[in-house]
Amino acid sequence: MDRQVVQRAKEAFVSGRARALEFRLQQLHALQRMLTEKETEICTALKQDINRSQYDTPLLELIGIENEIKLAIEKIAEWTAPRPVEKNLLTISDEVYIQPEPLGVVLIIGAWNYPWALTLLPLIGAIAAGNAAVVKPSELSECSSLLLRALLPRYLDKDLYPVVMGGASETQELLRLRFDHVFYTGSSTVAKLVMEAAARHLTPVTLELGGKSPCYIDKDCDIRVACRRITWGKFVNCGQTCIAPDYILCEPCIQSRVIECIRRTLLEFYGADPKCSADYGRIINQRHFSRIMNLMEGYTPVVGGQSDPSQCYIAPTVLKDVPPHSRLMQEEIFGPVLPIVTVSDMDDAINFINEREKPLALYIFSPNKKEVKRMIEETTSGGVTVNDVMMHYSLSSLPFGGVGQSGMGSYHGKHTFDRLSHHRACLLRSLNMESVNLARYPPQDRRRARRAKMALRSPLIDMSKRTLIWAVVATIIGMGLFITLLVILLIAAGLNCTCWYWRGFYN
């Protein structure tokens, strides 16, 4: 069945209808309409999946999706237009540009923690770039996936953008088929399988993964404000966010104050019993509940620690003095448990971060700009936010993605369009002015070779800033190679190399 769905998507793409700009805009507008008309149903589905507040879903997912659709609609003509590039003297009269074109049929494998954003954001880019896309939502967020399967064919072209349901076996079956790009969001374990399957067809991949995102708190910062922001980022969506702060690094002298500030903030956010709060979610299923509980074994929480397996509930939990080499510090937690690891100073923190896999995000809380700059320069991560958490994700102008074990490739806004496009190099030349090419043809001699070398070594010229060159070229068509090049060089005197060329041509 999946094979037939993919085949229909390929045939629909080959028909060419996805390439038309008007069609892409129509599909984007339809997707925008779906979010507006079905917001209540979407929020209800997420309430059933992970007990997410009806107020959080628009803030965490829907508004971001709507903003990306609006941006794509506004910028699509600009994104799809040919992009002129600089020329050298050999190509001065040619039309040279980069043309973005669709890759073909894209497979989008979504994730369960943000099942709408992490599925539809890549889809927006796929549509804008003129691709077909097979959408595979996560089977774990069952209500959201079923709703997506019901809604998408009502609003979008059902052949170009089909939804395929199923679990691991269905995903493996899909990956045996040939796609033009695979976009996967999820765990690094599954990502290796995705990449291995894609390699059989030499299919490029975008892998949006996770990892242990560190959060460093400088002792001189406003700890109350820092902890307020960290508490929100860690425990929103019940900690099931790939860029949530995974652990805190701080000096021992402020650890107790950090704990107390987080405790007070949790009381403010969720009340004395977070289990009764409408704003606090649940773990997605029993397997992940057990995984997180096992990670906490052997620790005595200084905040929280309560749990209820019948509801997949784990209270917001803080652990202190966690050993750097413990199991808790080896695996991504992906839940409402926040370990604190003490370091002696910023040097120690930088070493701690660099000794581990490259994280998806790095968070730095410090009023010292020099120290912040140093930590950014001496570490690496997919993204960085200073004096807050997760906010770099909300900006479409910034590429979002990991590095190393936290992923490959980035997306959001134009970055998604570029990721799901082929940037075709185009050079259009006339059959006139053949005399310009004589220096490259045999039989070669010293004089011809010198001319060819000098033309090839000529600096690149930005034609958008030197449009007068075109007028000169138009008047000297048919003239010899020497005069052509010399006149152009005189016009391009701003390149500060005219005298060098004069001497070179006459030596």
C-alpha cells in the first residue's frame, strides 16, 4: 500500500503541477486555512496525547507554523527567482545564475512531542520548493496523527502530499523505497537507521535530533530571573522538548540558591501539586515513563520526585550534585528531570561541555559579555541562546539544526526552502565572440597560455554593482581579445588591479 502511495506521489510530481508558483501559493493558503479552521480540534488532540494545555498549543506550535506559512507566501517569488552570481572576465558577457529547483519526492518523518510543528514546518518548505512530500507522523501521538491524516487530504492535494500511518515496521518499509530527500526528526538511534536506509539510494537526509543541551549559570547573573526562564524551558511540555535545558552547570556556591529559585518558580507556575495543574503535561507513554524513572534511580530529589504510573505523571524534579559520569549524564533525559552538576568556574564548564557530544542547544546565563563571547567561541552546538532558553527556535531567520550527534542540516523559513531545493548552476552563452575563446584552444604556445591564465585568474566582478560594464561589452563585440579585456579592465578600475594586468599582457 505504501509503495502505491509513493508511486502516486512520484507520478503527481512528474506531472509538473507542483512546480507552478500559483499552485504552491494555493496549497500554502489551504494549509493556513486548515490551521485557522481546525485549531480547536488540534488542541483537543494534543490534550489527549500529552495533556497539553489548550493555551500552550497555539504558543508552542500553531503560531510558529502560521508565521512560516505567511513568510513563505510573502517571499516565495523571491526565493524561487534566479540568483545572479559574480563573473570573471571569461564569462563577462554570459548570463550566469543559480536556479533553485525542486528535488522531487520528499519523505517527512515527524515526531510525537510537537507533532504538528515538527511535521508541518518541513512540509511548508517542501511545498514552497515545489516538491511532493510523503508525510509520516509519529504513531505515539496517536490522536494528533489520526487528525492530521483526516485533515491534510481535505485541504491539500492528496496525491502530492499523502499521509502514511503506522509504526516502526511501516517506517522501515517506507525507507526501503527511493526518495529524493528524507527529513527525519527524532532520536539518534533511529536516525542511524534512517541514514543507513537512505544511503542505499544515495538519498540526502536532514536529521533533526536532540542530545544533552547544557545550561551554564554564572554566579554573577540575576539567578532569580535565570531560574525562572530555565524552569519554563525545562518543564514546558513536561520536559519533552529536544532543545529543553538538559542539565545545569554552576559553581557550588550558588547551587542552593538555584534550587530554591527553581522551587519557588515551580510553585508559582504549577501550584503546590503540579499533578492538579491544567498547565502541566504528561509523559507520552508507559515506556518513556519507565525510562525516565529508571534514570532517577539512586538519587534523592531536592525538588519534586513524585510520580503516578497510571497517569504517566512525573512531577517537575531537580537533582543536585549529580556525578558527571553517571548514567543520567550519558543519555538525553527528555522528561521533567533537571540534574545540577557543579563546576569550579567557566573554564571547567567549557571543558565539561567539550568532553561530550556536541549538543543541539547551548544556554549561557551571564551579564559578562566578554565571558559569553568566550564560551560561544570555545564551544560548539547547533544553536545558542544567551540569558534565555529555546528562543532561537522561534526566529525563522535563524537556521535550526544540530551538529555532529545532535543532527545534520538545518531548516526554518528560507533555510527549509533551500534545504529542500537543488541549487542548479546555470551559464548561458552566445555563439558570438569566438575570438575571446581562441586562447584556450590548441595548438598552444607561450603567448596563448599566458592570456588564458590571466583571464582565468581574473577577479570576480559583481555585475549588480558594475552595470556600466555591460554597456562597454555591448559596444566592443567583435573586437580582439586584447582590446576587449583592456577596456573592461579600465572600466573596472575599482578592482585596483588594472596596472597589474597592463604589465602582464605586455610582458
